[in-house]
Amino acid sequence: MIRKIEGLTWACFTLLLFMASSCGPGGEDGENDSTTDPDLIEPDEGTDEASADEPAADEPAAEDAGPDADVEEEPGVCPEGLTDCAGRCVNLLGKVAGTADALALGDYPVRTRLYDWWVTSDASGWTSGFLPGILWAAYESTGETAWRTRAETWTAGLEDCKNDTTTHDVGFQIFSSFGRGYLLTGDAAYRDVVITTAGSLATRFNPTVGALRSWSWGSWRFPVIIDNMMNLEILFWASKNGGDAAWYDMAVSHALTTMENHVRGDGSIYHLVDFDPATGEVVLRSTWQGYADDSTWARGQAWAVHGFTMTYRETEDAVFLEAARRVADFFIDTLPPDAVPYWDFDAPGIPDALRDSSAAAIAASGLLELSTLATDPADRARYADAARSTLASLCTPDAGGGYLAEDATGTSISPGLLMRGCQTHPDSVSGSNQCDESLIFGDYYFLEALMRAASAETP
């Protein structure tokens, strides 16, 4: 069981949250994480220590529902400290406060299983920026200094990543933390870190290929993964806020190269395309975290939905709106009935294959933004409706066949927000087994999607 943290005050997470607008090699497949202090995991009194893969024997009774329990309130209104999660009032950022306050500084959360504690990484892990990003979102919504203090503290530990030229992941690490911090505080030192980071990322651009190199490891010659679309945002922003104007052109070039080489005719995506760095020719199209080279890895498809939508927002070039529509339409049309994808759309064993709640959260957030940018009213309604259907499933308790990290009584079953995330599946090419977990990046995009859902106008 997760240890109760003495003196923890469940943080306020009011509807104001939803009125707001929304250093080293590793990457999504990285293994550069470790388990945080095992003393934070305590067995139930009088029982053996609970397994990371199965619930403890003495589940709490219904009358001990705890702070995440449903609260009967006027429809559309949640009491202070709880969040409207697709019509249910639940505590979300209170759990994040518990994570931020209990972890040792520098141990950034990555993932955790049922009734377990966080596996962590140091600042170099590709997910390190997501906890600070969530903390900045809490400060943005509440204005409370406690949230700002947490955000500043966890952000500061990432500054060395600004000089890292060995990975594309600096966008995830720095723009979610220092970037968000600058937008909220106007601290020029934060802006300087973002611009320095964009310069580091730009060193990975090859004009012959027309793209940024994603990974510096492996036997590939010049690998470009679909995930890299997300990290163009830091180049776009920095180019418009005091950085090199050439970074904008690099980001546009990378997006065009990705659109031409990663997106298939039906709107599905290849996870990885390897290029000859001397000629720019495609060497192979393949996958690392998907089931097969010709399958469609669900989180990769979600990255494409979010990334091409962001690129259209930044460029207003209709070619990127069309790309966003194509990948979004494939995602929606291939979803199972509960609107949460299998870890790979072509995974063996469907409909019994594992799901990926993180892919659902990423796509839902991207679809909600796309619903505000699409020019066709029917498209706007379609994307918003699809996103809300996904969020309704994500807000259903895990014990009820859903994905929210709570049992049928509303009691938390994980320090994370969502369960059933799948970072890497044992049937993937990588062969790593990191499935059926809470994932910090899934939680980040889940909150982002809830914020967008609440603040968006009805199409």
C-alpha cells in the first residue's frame, strides 16, 4: 500500500484550473530510471507487503472512501479541492501534491503500478519535465504560493538539461517546466533557459534530411521518431521570443519531412523513419515501441495528432491542418467502443490486448485543440465529441472497468492519476515490459485535456 504522508493537506484544485488556458540520452524507450525509496511502500497492518502487480488483501471498506470519493453536488459544480472529471468530483492535484512533497528532490516520477510507489529518474530522464509542468498548472489555476514554490523547486533541478545536445527530449524536459514557468512569472532567467535549450535542440537539425535527429543511440543512421513532433514547439516559441529566426524554419522543415515520410496514405503513422544523413534518402520505415514495422503504435498516433495540431497553430499553414485531420480521423475511426486505444492498433489478441491510457490522454488533448482550429463545423464537433468520449472513459474508476486510479469506493489505488498506461509492451520490438501502469506523462496530458475540455466553447 502507498504510505500515508503525515500532515498532508489535500490541495485545492478548483474549477479555476479549468478556466485557464491550457539531460542525456534515453528517450521514450529509456531505462534510465530507478525505484524511489522502498520505505515509502508499506504493507497493510497485519498483512504481507502488497505486490506491485496485485491489490492488497484488505481493501478499505466502502465507508472509508477517502478524499477521492464521489461527492454529491449540484450538477456541474464541485466543492473546493475537487475536480470535475467528466461529471464526477474527484481529487486529482491533491495526489500530485503528495507526490511532490514525498519524493526526494531530484527523483522525478516516471511510472508506478497498482498499490506501489513511483519508479523515478534523475533530471536526464525524458519524462522529468512533466511533474514541474503539472505543478505550474496548479499555480496558474489557484495562484497559491505553495504551488509556485513546488514548481520552482522541481523546475530548478532541470536547468543543466539546457545544454544537452544528445537528445530531442530537451523539449519535453524544458518547455513543460521552464517554458510554463516563464509564461506564468515573466522571469527572464526562465526565458533564457528556454532559448538556450532551443539552441541545443537546433544542433540536431540536418538540412539535407530536413529534420532533427531524434536518438543518438542504436544502429540507425539518422532516426526520426514521430514523438519528435512534440518538441518542435520549443523551437517555434523561442524563434518568436528572442531566439534565432532560423529555428522556426527548422521546425517547419521537420514537420514537412515527417508528414511526407511518417504518415501513411490512410492517416496512420510509422513510428520511426531512418534517413541517410548524407543524401536525405529514406533507409527504412520501422518501429521501436510498436508491435511491427507496418503496425500503428497508438501513442505514436497520439503524438502525431497533438504535434501536427500544434504545428498548424504555430504556422497557420493549411497543409498542417490537413495532416492533423488525417491522423486524427484515423485515430478516431480505429478506436474501440470505450474510446481508449489498445497499445497498438494492430496488437495481437484484440479485444483482450492491453490499452494505453496515456495515448488516450495525449490524443484527447490534441483533439480538443484541433476542435478549436478546424475550419469545418462538422469537424470541430467530431473532434470535440471524440475527445469528451475518451475523457469520460478515463474518468471512470479502474475498478469499474475504467482508467482512473481509484477503486469502486473512490479510494486511491496509485499515487498516479490514471492506470492502464503502457509505456512499452513486451510484444513491442523493444521487448520491454512497462504496461498497466500510471505514467507521469499520461497524467500531464490528462490534466491538460481536462483543462481544455472545461474551457473550450461548445462547437
